[in-house]
Amino acid sequence: MKRRTYALKEAERIVPLLRSIGKEIHGRRKAAEGIQKRLELVRRVARSGNAVVRNLEAELSTHLREIRSSERELDHLGCRLDERHPFRILIPSSEGAWAFDGNLDDTRFYTAPAGGVA
């Protein structure tokens, strides 16, 4: 499958979508971490078949599924999360990748070296 590359102007046009996907991933990861901590505490005192445990497991599963769905959206656009910085989105360009990161309400672009940004 041929990967799409973006010129800077094209990358700027997809920023609102990337920002939305980034916020979705960030929010769901934060929620999943909180649920995981609560689940660990509840499991210490409750049985695995307990309704509270089942509800927390279901909620956690939903967040994890939606994170995967958001990551697939990025992949469909030809973009990906930077492995070194999970909230940085790499946008393929003919010179390597444009990196989109920082506050998700703000936008910064710079050329990212191959393999991610340190």
C-alpha cells in the first residue's frame, strides 16, 4: 500500500482533525488510567464476578477500544503517533515527517527526523 505524503499546506488543512483525534486519545488514555487504578483497588476487596468490577472492566474496555479506533483513524490518514512521545502526531512528508504536538489547542509544526523526535 502506497503511503500518502503531505506538503505543509496539506498538513495544515488536516490540523483540526488531528487535534480532535489527539484530544480523543489523550482523554481516553487518562480516563483508562483512572479506571485501571480504581479497578485494582476494587479487586483487592471484591470478587471478580462483582457487579462493580464488571462495570469497571466494561468501561475500561470501551475506552481501550475507542483509543484503537482513533489510532486507526490516524493510520487511515497516513499519520501515526510518535513512539517516543505518545501525544505527538507524525504526518508523513516527502522530507520525512511533520510533527504535530504541544498543547492540543495550539499548533506547532516542525520537521521530524526519521524514527521520531527526541
